[in-house]
Amino acid sequence: MKDRIILEFFKKYWKTYLVGIVFLLLNSYIQALGPRILGETIDLLEAEIIDRHKVLLYLGAMVLVAIATFITRFIWRYCINGNGRNMEVFLRQKLFAHLQKMSVEFFNNKKTGDLMAYGINDVGAVRQAFGPGVAHLINGVGLGSISVFAMIGTVDYRLTIVCMIPILATVFLILKMGQKIRQRFRVVQESFGAVSDRVQENISGIRVIKSYVQEDGEVERFEKLNEKMKEANIRMVRLSSVLNPLVQIFFGLSFAISLIYGSSLVRRGAISLGDFVAFNGYLSMVIGPVMAVSRIINIFQRGMASYKRLKEIFEVEPEIVDGVSDEPIEEIKGSIEIKDLTFTYPGATEPALKNINICLPQGKILGIIGKTGCGKTTLVNLLLKLYNVENGRIFIDGRDINEFPLKTLRENIGYVPQDNFLFSATITDNIRFFSDAYSQEEVEEAARMSHIYDNIMEFPDKFDTMVGERGVNLSGGQKQRIAIARAIIKKPAVLILDDSLSAVDTETEEGIIRNLKTVLRGRTGIIIAHRISAIKHADQIIVMDHGRIVESGTHEELLENGKLYYELYREQFKKEQKKVAYETA
């Protein structure tokens, strides 16, 4: 991620972090008072005459220390760990907004499972680093430092130095192991992305899998990925699980040294019994921070691995950007002109479009027909500026398409793609695309114009019917018509239907085309189809083949030419005659 995103977060929440850090250090200081008070209390109890008043005073002080520890711990945990959650929300929101800006080519080269891993696992790991990780680090440094200085200043520096040697050795070993943990966690994240991608792909393609009886094969392939992810996790756990036992062993050595050397100091009178008890109390307090070092290293190494992965995504700049114009452009009227357009997809060697020239006045309908792969959809993608196109090739209302802001361009174009994607929401929400700008009457009118209204009214919940994920509980024709309604309700200056009538019967198709003439009155329309019946009433028809326009004219003119359009018409006409004969037989 770009460091400015982290800086932006801290600029917004630094006050809360500061309050949390102050109370965390205060908490560490208050905790460090406990062993000293306990040691002095023991020294009082050793006296020949016990001062009960002082003993009660010290006991009261211990109770106050416990209460103050609870209050300060609650405040720092609320501030720092709460900010960790704020960072999680902040990063996930930034990541989602960043992905919305990415071009189509970006998603062509990234797997869905990997992107899900970025938004869930990686963001969560960074949150752990900047929440609990920061808290454990500061608490460990604060409490450990205070305890060590107390051991040196109030008990005995020689005893402190000897007992700290095994602890310092432990810290050194933990730091050496941290880099390996980071590397192994990165492999774990990549394995999670691969598993997520396979699950998402199988759920989306479950009908194809079942149709080809590939359930067992998919289970076997998933099992291999699952095993790979398990091995990656085990390799990481195998390394990280060594840390705690290692710390316990070295602390055992420290306590053994403390008991042997410290007891000899008590016998010689160099320190009191209370000092010896206080020393062991401080030594016990050091255990927590050092034991936490392994966890802190683990958290930060995971966080840094995820930070690096997120940074790589945030550093990807959108390939498609807003146009630059001397005058603001807020609306589009609809005239389109294309001049000598040749376009090659990134990474491809052959052009998808070659020398395309089209002049489509405002309010006219253009029909585009051709065989699969001839470049029809590519042309639409360029009109929507889903891919970059060189200057001076596409003009809208006489202005170069590269001068238009993306929002203005796309808001004024109603587009119905071949893949009619529907959201898991109500039919109403799918038609108005979750916008409150459209009334229920407008939703219903759009449904009537797309010939889906009667079908909707047959459902028990009518327009409140929940559409399954990607519209699985609707037929192909119903999904197409809901998608058409979604485009119609925008009342766009330009309406594009990309083979959006292929799943409806000819009678419904005729009704929709008839309604579209009303909708498109004064607006520009582009209808891409494989069936001539869908475009024969267009003002202008172009026939594409291998990325070129090979014919253009009206329906009648193209039939008279007797070329490719005529061949397509004759082929479809024969099929229609055979179908009618079969149905009437």
C-alpha cells in the first residue's frame, strides 16, 4: 500500500493512539509498584514489633494498585485495540474503493480468491499489527524497562545482570527466527488465496461441473490445494511453536540463577528478604514482555508480509483515467463518430478492430451483426472506455472521448452486456441498481418496456422477489429483460444492447424492439445481435467480420447487396421456416 494511506489513517486517529499509549505506559508503571510494595510489606513482617498501621497501609496500597491497573488497562486496550479495528475498516474501505477504480484488464489478470484474501486475511493481519501488536510492543518495552531499572536501582545490579543473560539470549534467538516466520506466513496467505479462488470458481460453475459429472475430479483438485495450504500452515506453526518453549527454558535458567545467587546475597545480608521477594516479582513481570516477544514478532511479521502484499495492490495505478478538457462536460447528447479506429488488446498480437469508421447521428439506431469474435463487443468496450483508445479515433458530440470524465461518459450510456449480472437482492433493487433516485412507478414502467412486468407479477412477492446469486432462480430470458429494464430506467443518451435479446423468443423480441423505439425517441441506440430480426429496423446496420466492417446500410440495401448479410439472413430464414414447420406438424 502507499505509505500515504497509513499516514492518512494516523493523521485521523493519532490523538486516540496517543491517549492509549499514555495510559499503557502509566499502566506499566503502576504494575511495577506491586513487587516493591510486597517486598517492603515482607520486611515489615520480619520486624520484632510489627507496625500494623503500616502493614494495613501497604495492603491498601496493593488494592489501589490493582484497581488503578484495571482502569488504565481498560483505557489503553479500548484506545489502541479499538484503533486496530478502525484501521481494519479504513484499509478495507480504501482497498474496495481502489479496486473499483481498476480497469477491466486488472481483473483479467487477478484471481478472485487472491483479491478476497487481500480484503480479509491481509487486512486482518495488518490490523493485528497496528492494534494488539503495537500494544504488546509498547507494554513489553515499558513494563520490561521499568522492571529492569527497578531491579538494578532498588535491589542489586549484580544479581540483575546475571539473571538477564539468559533472557537476552532468548530475545536474540526470537529476532533471528522472525524473518523466517514472515516468509512462511506469506506462503500461507498465497495458499489461502488459491483455495478461496477454487471455492469461488466451483460455486460459480457448479452447473457446468454437474453437467459434465466432474464432482469427484474437482474434489481431488481441491484436496491437493487444501493439503498444500495445510502444509504451509504446519511449516509456519512448526517454527512459531518453538518460541514459547524456548522462552520458558531460558526463564527457568534465570529463576534458577536468582534462587541460587539471590539466596546467598540474603544470607550475607547484602539484600533483605523483602528485596529478594521484590526481585523475583520483577523477574516474573519481565517474563510477560519477553514471552510476548514471540507473539509480537509473529504478529508483526505476519502484518509486514500482508502489508507488502497490500502495498503491491495499492501501487497499481488505474490504466483508465478521467479525460482532460478545457471546458467542463456534464451531459452527452448522443452523436457518435469513429474514425480509422484500430485496436489491439494488451498482450495480443493481432488487432481486434481494424480501420473502423462509423458515423451515428443523435437519435438514430445502429445495428451491428457478425459472427462470434468479430469485434462487436470490443467496439462497445471502447465506447464505454473500458480500455484506452488513442486520441482522434472516437468522438462523442464532436469531442474526443478522451476529454470526457469517466463518470459523465458512463452515466450517460445505458449498457446491457452479454453476461447479464444480477445481484442477490430484490428485483426492484436490481432494476434501480440500489438507487433511491427512481420511484416504484418508474421501476414498473421500465419493467413493462422490457416485457418482464407480467413475469414479475406472477412471482409470489412480485417486485420484492429476492433474486438468487447471479440470478440463478431466473431464466436466461428473464435475466436479460431485467438487465434491459435497468438500462432503460436511466433514460440514457446512448443505449447499448450487446446481444441482450438472444435468450428471448421472437415474439417477445419484437415487443421489446417496438418499446425500444419509444424509449430511444431522441436518443441514440446501438443494438448488437446475432439474429437479424433484432436489428432489421435499425436506421443503419453494419456487418463485421474479423474485426472489420465488411458491409453497411439499411436492411433492404444489405439484402440487395447479396453478400454476407444476405447469407446470414437466408440461413436464419431457413432455420425459422424449419422451426415453424416442426411446430405446426
